[in-house]
Amino acid sequence: MKKIIVIVAAAVLCSFDPAALAQADAGVAAGFLEQAKASGDSQLGTIASELAGKVKSLGGLLGGNAAVSDSLNSTLKSLTGGADSAALASAFNLVKEAKFTPEQLGLAKQVGSLTSAYVVQKNFAALEGQQGDVATIVSSLRSGKIKNALPSLKNVAASAKLTDTQKQLITTIADKYAPGLNKAAGALDSVKKFPGL
């Protein structure tokens, strides 16, 4: 009940005071961090802290750009609410929403990479037999070395143990960082079915 009152009060304040909007954004980030740290996965909490930091930095550089601020908040709200696919879409669309300076563009890309790392850690860390690949994907995305994640992305995407939701998430991430990876893998699998190959 207290959370509902706080949210309503923040919404009312935001409609009157631009400075309150920044506080509401901090509230979204705080809720996201609290949930990530409560998950019991220390890696998830660390990634969440990095992501919240990049979101705050990018939001600070953009000042009054409401569209980008809304996307940043939407990304964190979606992650908090378990809507990982929507969070990925929001994070990946950041670079389309504004004309960024090189510094802002770098931060927007880091937000996308860290959102992807968070989603992979959250949804695939316990995937049987794939822990090494998942760790490689997460560490590569966190460090911005996307090329290093590609073989592991392919391996995880090819796992027969994925749920439909996991297949959709890993395909979205693979398509972002390696467009055509799934099509190429499918074509290669088709060629392997020919006799003598």
C-alpha cells in the first residue's frame, strides 16, 4: 500500500515540477536494483548496478530529452516487471530516438549491451550444460567485446533445452549483435543433411 501511495505522489509531483521527474527516475532505478540484489544471484546484482549507472549517466547527459528518458525508464521498468523482451526492444531502440554525441552514443550502446547481459544472466545462468557459454556471453557483453560472445550465442541458441521464451530472447540478442547468425546456422544445418557431407 505504501508503494502505491509513493508512486501516486511521485506522479502528481512530476506533473508539476521537472526536478521531481529526475527523482521519479531515481526511484525506478532503485526499485530495479533492489529487485536484482534480492534475486540471490550476485552477478545479476552487479550487472544491475552497472546498468543503472549507465542509465543515470546517459539520462544526465541528455537533460530534457523526454523520449530517451522514457525509454531508459521503460527499460528498467520492464526488467523489474519481468518483461525482458520489452526491455531489450526499449534498450535497442535508444540509438534511434535521438541524435547523440559520440559520448552519448557510446553510453546508449553500453545500456543495450548491459541490458542484454542482464537478460542472459537472469534467463540462462541455470541452463544445464551451458554455464560456460552463458558466462562468456555475459562477460563479453559487459566489456563491450561483442565479437567474443558470438560463438557462445550460437551454442546457446542451438540448445535443445531452451523454452520458447528463452529461444525468443536469445534470438533477439543474437539478431542484434550478429544479424543473420540464426539464418546462417540454419543454412549450415541444412547443408549438413545432404548425403556425403
